Amino acid sequence: MYFIWRLFLNPYVSFGRHHLRVNNVISRYLIPYHLIAELSGRSALDLVVSGYGPLRVDALGAAPLTGKAKRDKVAQELLRRRAAAVPTAGHGFEKRFTIGLPDCLGFGIPLACFLVASFAAPFG
């Protein structure tokens, strides 16, 4: 269940006031609109971020029926927001690696699995 959620339901794109938030499978990006240099891709959305290079948006992959339409809507909104963007102090590019869980659970789940395995080993 977790892997289905992580690979297919968790990746998303959201628009903020000054930045685009891209949550991919293992990383999260905050991209100020004024740093988006180029949009490309035939079936998925690829961004070129000034000073950081290309970035693929996993949430907008090519679904058989809705992928291209969703990608086109997001691309149009990005172009509109990029044209109106003004560089603002304190809003820079951020990249964080994540496993998709809140940070406190990211350490707790492996620890819990280790403890369960260590207690189960003497009995098995």
C-alpha cells in the first residue's frame, strides 16, 4: 500500500504565491517562478531552472487519458505566473530529499522495524 501511495498518489505540483512546489517520488523542490527558464516535454513536464539545470516533474507523467491535458494546464499556468513573477528576497531554489513521510516518521519507522525484527529473531 505504501509503495502504491508513494509512486502514484504522492507526487504532486502546487502553486504558491512566489514559488512552485514540486513533490517528486524522492525529492521536493521549491522553485521561484522567476528562475524557471524553459518548459518542455511531449508527454511529461520538464522544467529548466536557471542555475540548476533540468528538472522532471513526476506528478505530470503521461497518463493514458488525462496526462497530456493536465500537463498542458499546468504549463499554461506556469507561463502565466512566470511572466508576472518578480524576484523576491528570501525566495530561492530549494531541494530536499524525502521518503514521503513526515520527517519524524522517516527515522521512526526503520527503528521500529529493527526493534520488531530483533525481538522476533529469538522466537523464530
